[in-house]
Amino acid sequence: MPVHELIPLRDLQSCCAPLTRAPLSAENAASLASSLKAIAAPARLRILSMIAAHADGEACVCDLTEPLGLSQPTVSHHLRVLVDAGFLEREKRGTWAFFRVADGAMESLTGILGS
């Protein structure tokens, strides 16, 4: 089975018409499936929600571990998956990394899935 390169979510919308307007190519379907798989985990959906609802719209691992009840390495893994899929952006500040929902990520997803 060939490994498909993940197209970031923001780029996927620019190359793909909404599902209801035109069939997806095999390559774009594989990439979209990878993006959807990235948010299919309950912990990742909670992370997206927690970051989006956070006071500043951003959070670091230290803000997420206790509310999620997960270890720091596990939360970091989930954050990396969400960054790689294009749902989150990461900004390093000193020794900490802060995460925020990527500009247009949710709109891109609803645009592809919508009419």
C-alpha cells in the first residue's frame, strides 16, 4: 500500500471542490481521510476545543495535561498530530511551545465537507 503525503488542510480546500460538487481524486481523498483521522480521536477533539475556547485562543502542554488527565508525552503526541494535519499552529517561546487553532482550519474542513 503506498504511503500518501499529507496535504495540509488549508491547502486541501484550495485544490478540492466540496464533496457535494465534484468527486475527490484518489490522492485528495487519501489526504482528507488522514486529516479526518487526525481529529477522530476523542482526546484530539477535546484538545482542539480546549485551545479554541482558551482565554487567549492558545495553550501550552502545561494547560492541557491536567484537564485531559493524560501525561505530557501523550498530549505532546496528540498536539503534533494536529499540527501535522494542519489543525493547529505551534509557536515556540523560550522553553515553551504554544498552540492555537490554525487560521482557516475549521473553515477549510467545513468548506470541503459542505455544499
